[in-house]
Amino acid sequence: MQTMPTRSDVQVKVDCLVKARIPTFDHRGTCWLFLYSNNQDSEEHLAIVYGDDIVSTSLEAVHPGEDSPEDRIRRGAAPNPPTSLTEPTLNGINGTNGTNGHIHHHDHPPTLTRIHSACFTGETLGSARCDCAEQLADAMSLINKEGSGVIIYLKQEGRGIGLKEKLKAYNLIDQGHDTLTANVLLGHPVDARSYEIAAAILKDLSITSLRLLTNNPDKISQLESQGIHIDDRIPMVPKSWRGFLKHSQSNVSSAFRPNIDPPSASPSRDASRSPAVSEVDEYIITKVEKMNHMLDVPKDLLSVFNSARQSAESLHSRHTERSENEHASS
């Protein structure tokens, strides 16, 4: 994500510029896409909204230069502004208090929500290096099934380091590093993402209490620091792990259990067969072990992963020792 120069005392402001209805072909149903600008970066962040009860304060406000209901309809707002609106909103929504005082919405109950960072390689190319595309599809399926909820879609590729640096990290992973050490070797934080803009968008939608679809504790703490209450955490369990976890879901909330196999889910991995550790398994296990992501790793899979890691470390050690001996003899 390319950031603009900011000052620590500059409050995050967002402005919903347009919304449109998006029907889909599958279990993800019909949603509304809200496009946002903000005063922190040059990206167009998004809210994927299900249901008609979630309203954007900044979208419904009076915008300068609008002369007719048709002008409002073109950007997806109601033909006429709310009667409680008394003056135009020029600068978007304040990220700390959530409104500029123009429109009052009734409080929502805890909203089923996913805060999701864009992943071109996974969502567009179908990369098997991560589970981003699966998490986005599952979140859309679950929220569509509930009938109301939101996905905040942030342009934060590669945990905030951008596509170019992410591809460099992939090259390091191919040399034997994991996703965490690759970022560090490139001079980046383990996770450079921030969620102030996400919090401001939620407040613009009058959402301050969530049932959050996440495994990431940092996401929870950052949102709570911005005044967003996490009423419940719902884990994102990889489809290929569900065969192992069906009878051992100590970390899966009751809210998630009824939906653990969305309509599009591929067949669960057969727990009776010896598991193979895929690249996406390695990626997720690294996040659990080194980034404190809150997810149970199936014991059989973890055993195979640890054996493979020990074998790789042993091979690397022998290769290093052989190279040192050859260098010494020369």
C-alpha cells in the first residue's frame, strides 16, 4: 500500500464515493460494493456489504454540486437525503468519533465482519502459496448465509509490503525461508498492515461491535484500540484441515460450527490417510507458530510438517559441512 505523508495528529477520514449492487453466480450471493477514498493513502479501499440495513453516512450525505435525485442515484445514494441531514459533509467521516454529526443511525447488533487484505496472487492467479482467496470466498459465503454483514477489503498486498516486495519474498521462500523470515530479510516488519482505515469505514457504516472472522490477534487488538468492540471471534479454518478438526473444535466458536462446510467447500481431507504438507499448509503453520495466529493445527499434519522440517534442516547442515570441508581442503 502506497502511503501519503501523514502527521500523528491527523485523524483518519473516509468518504464513500459510490455503491453498486454486485450479483454473483454462486453461494456468495448478491452484495453491495462500497468504494471509499481517505486522507491517509491513495488507495481505493472497499466495503463488501450484505443486507439493506447497513448504510454509509458519508454516501447518504449531501455532496456538493448535486442538483437532482438522479445525481444521488448515480452514486448509489437514496434519491433524497435523510431528513435529519442539516448540512453538507465535505470532508468524509472522522475516524475517531465515526460521524460529523449529520446523520443518526440506530445501533446495530454485533455484525458478522471480515477485515480482509487484498491478495492479487491468491485471488486473481489462484496461487497455492496462501489461503487468502479461500478466506475471502468463505467469508462471503458465511455472511451471505447470515443475510447481513460486511467485508472490509483493504489494498494491503503482501501483509502491507506491496506486490513487488511480496514477489521477492516468494523467491526467498523458494530458497528455504518461511514467510516471516523472508519479510525480515527484505527489511520489512513481519506484518506491516494497519487497520485505522478499516475502523473508520466501519464507523461510517455505524458498526462498532463485531463478530469478527479472523485468526489474527493483532487485527483484534488494533481494531479495539480504534474503538471497535469485538463481541466474538470466529476462526477461519482451512477447508483441507476440516476433516481433522471435525471432532476436535475446541477453538471453533458455536457461531461457526453450523457453517463449517460452506456450499462450495471442496471435500475435506481424509483424516485416516497420511497427510501431505502443501505450501499453503506451511504458510498457515508458520503464521500459527511464529505470528501467534489462533488456530489449531491438526496433530497428524503438524507431525509430518515437523518431520519434513527436521529432514530439511539435517540436509542443509550436511550440505554446509560438506562445503566447509571442501573449502578447507582446497
